[in-house]
Amino acid sequence: MISDRVKNGCEKAPHRSLWKALGYIDEELERPLVGIVNAQNEVIPGHMHLDTIAKAVKEGVRMAGGTPVEFPSIGVCDGIVMGHKGMHYSLASRELIADSIESMAVAHGFDALVMIPNCDKIVPGMLMAALRVNIPTVVVSGGPMLAGRVGGQRVSLSNMFEAVGAAKAGTMDDAQLREYEECACPSCGSCSGMFTANSMNCLCEAIGIALPGNGTIPAVYSERIRLAKYAGLAVMEMVKRDIKPRDICTWEAFENALTMDMALGCSTNSMLHLPAIAHEAGITITMDIADEISARTPNLCKLSPAGPSFIEDLYRAGGIPAVMKELAKKDLLHLNQITVTGKTVGENIEPAVNKDPNVIRPIENPYSPYGGIAVLKGNLAPDGCVVKKSAVAPEMLVHSGPARVFDSEEAVIEAIYDQKIQKGDVVVIRYEGPKGGPGMREMLSPTSALAGMGLDRDVALITDGRFSGATRGACIGHVSPEAARGGPIALVQDGDQIDIDIEKKTIQVRVSEEELAKRREAWQPKAPKIQTGYLARYAALVTSASTGAVLELPTN
């Protein structure tokens, strides 16, 4: 066992004395030591209940003959940090999570790991660590939040942000806003739509690193506790069979995940996280690869914010296995991939049934013949940018308008609430990329402000930052190269005409090459907004791949 190096032999008597200071007995130390990585905290609604999940995992590990050893992970709540200085730290926390788990797992000689995340950056950070350490690992999340209800209508956190815009526009009074505030987030769990957290938890199933049900069983259901016990049993079986994350997370597994991403209409943030996770396994995913997969994958689900359904509806309809079984009808998945169940993908989905074709469209009748995410290219984004096509109104799939340029998220929010954005405009938010932000902030506040003010079908937004998974409308993010690196988005000026054609996957600024060259000569980069502490070090180290889709720190 790996853990022998911290517990066996005469030389390890001091080590054993420290284990015994923790209350462990010889019989426990003779078993495999399983690290239980618990991201529970009292900051994130999706994490407030993870102690219950950890307790169940530990029971499963003990039942199967292992010794669970729990340690914590940090987590940032993307909703609470939205729209202010705190959002600079959100994406950057992914690297902190991966680095800290790697440190703990290797330093203490664990034989296996069970990862217990739930929300946006915690899931990919844990997966990155799992692939670095490469010991038997199972992911089991805390599950999705139930949808809220306001006046008989189901709502989620994205509606809450849009309600602020409506209140600013005078179409909602204080009492109505308060009702949304009280009812939008009714339970523990990751926010109830197909936002980033639920996207990544569902994609863990598609990759095969989590048990079936991981992405969709509601957080408040006892079935979630039972799933956690099975996760504890599963990791011990992986130890016996020596099944490791890199055995599961192959190129074919990531292709399955990308295919599911397109079928589900996941968050565009998956285009940041999947490449970063794959990178840890020595696998390269580019925007072009994602676009190729999107072109051949039908969009089968429209979950909030793209449609009226929520994750709890996907659960009742048969969950991720039912979606995968639809895709398998047209040979769109690799079914022979091994998973944490010890079975193949094909064996896992064999019992699945599509119980609601209104939530999971049959593959013969998809919402569209191509995936929920599109990659656009053009002289404004020569390396590409991404849009959640499934959440764009039909009338905004093609849009032309004058650029309204802002060098920060705060500046555009102020302009929206001052009613300085007009129908037909193309809002450009730049210097919000991984280096220039630094930290590549999410732009849910401006997009929700526009939606709340009734402009989401009339105004497009473009940024070198990110858009939240809760965003809807013609919101085009991850523009690469970013402004801080001298990408063309840094050269756009107010009034430049911008043409967007999501159907043809093009994004152009109507400026001659000669004029762009002149502007490039005069361009001066702006300093990152935060120049001290961790964010300054992050901005100095972080690099973008040619696609702009991977954030990498040197790993020696």
C-alpha cells in the first residue's frame, strides 16, 4: 500500500504515534487509508450539507474495509462574489484547490481519495488534483438545489439577478423583489439550473469518474446519502482492482464528456474546465475540437436558463444515463470506457429509460441537430470565443450593431442602470481575461441587468472574461487573445460596427486591417486591476493556450 510509507516498520513508530494521537488504532492503520476531501463550509449553499455526504462516504469506506481520513478543501461561492472585487478570485481558486489537495494526498501517503465538491471551481479543481495524484478516486457531489417558486412560477438564482434589473427598470417593486429574494434559493445544493456547478457534476458522470446519479439526484433527497455510501464502497473496489483516474479519464472519456456537454447545453465555463482537467492527464482539448463535436451532436435538453426545466426535472426524466442512452442510439459515445463502477459506460446506461421526452428529447427529435455551445471565429476573435447557443433567442442568432466599449464590468453595469445602452448595441467588456482581470471574472450581473430591463433580445455582449452558466442571451465570452495580450478586442473603439452570426459561427469588426494595424501600434496594455497578493502572482504566471481555453500554471 502507498500508505505503508507513513505507518509501517520500526522507523515509522513516530508516524504511528501521531496517527494514534488522532485516535486511530492498529486495526485501522492496517487497512488502506482513504482521504475524504470534504469541501463543506458555511459560505456556499451547495456546500453547507457536505458533512452529511462525508459521513455517508466514510461509512461506505469502513464497510468495505478501508480507513477514511477526512481533510478539507476551500471553496468560493460564485453567486456571492458576483459583480465585485471578489470575483477576481473565483477562477483562480481552482488552482489553489488542485494544488492543496495534491499536497495533502501525496504528503500523507493516501491509498485512495473520495472527492466531495459541489460548486463551480471546486469540481474541476478536485478533478485536476485527482489526475495529478493518480490514485483510485471517486467524485461524489452534494447534488442540485430544488427550484424556487414565486407566484406559481419556478425560479432559480438567475431569475434573482434578473429581478434586480427589473427593479432598477421600475417594472418590479420592492415587495416583489423581496419575494424573489426569499424564495429563489429554497434549499441546500448547487443552484438549480444547468449552470456551471451542475454542468460539471453531470460531466463527471459522463467521464466516468462519478457514479450514475451524481449530477442530478437533488441535494435534499436521501438517495443522495445512499449514493455517497456507494461511493465509499466503489473507491475500495477500485483499490482492489487498481483502477486509477488516468485509466478512466482517457481521450475517449473526454470526448464522451464533450458530447454530453453539447447534448445538455452546459455552461460555457466547461470550455475552460474540461481542457484544464484533460491537460493534467496529458490530453489536449481545443476550441476547434469542441466545435467539431458540437457540429455532430444534437441538443436534447433545454434546462434553465435556456428553457423551463430544472435539474430536478432531468433527474425525474432518467438523469444523465437516459441522455447518454439517447446519444448511444446514433453511436455518438464510446461505450467501452471503464468507469468508477467497475463497469463500462455501456453497462452503466443499459437500464436507463427516458421517462419524459419533454425534458430529454428523443434523438430523432432534438431541439437542434447541433450542440448547445458554438465556437465563433473572426477578426475580433482569431483564436475563438464561445456562446451558449441553446440560450440565445432566435432573433439574436444574427446581430449587427455599434460597439459600446467598457474596460471593466463595473463600468458597463453603471451604464446599463443609467440607461445608456440602446437597443441594437453590441456591448464590449474587455480587460477581464485571465491575465488582464486578473482572474477572468464572470459577467452575470451585466447580462442579468440587461435581461431585467428587457434588453436581452436586443443587445449582444462580448467579453474576454467569462459568462456565467446562468447567463442567457447573445453573450459571447472567452474571446481570445484577451485584451491584456493585445488581442483585437483591445483595439475596438466606440461606434465600430460588429457583426455576429452564430449560425455561421463568425464574429467580425468592420475595421480595415490597415486601421487595426495603426491602432495596434498605438496600443498600450493596462495593468491588472489587482497588483498585490495571490492575484498578482496568478496574473504573472497564468498563460493562455492558443485557443484561450486552458489556464495553466507551471507544474515543474
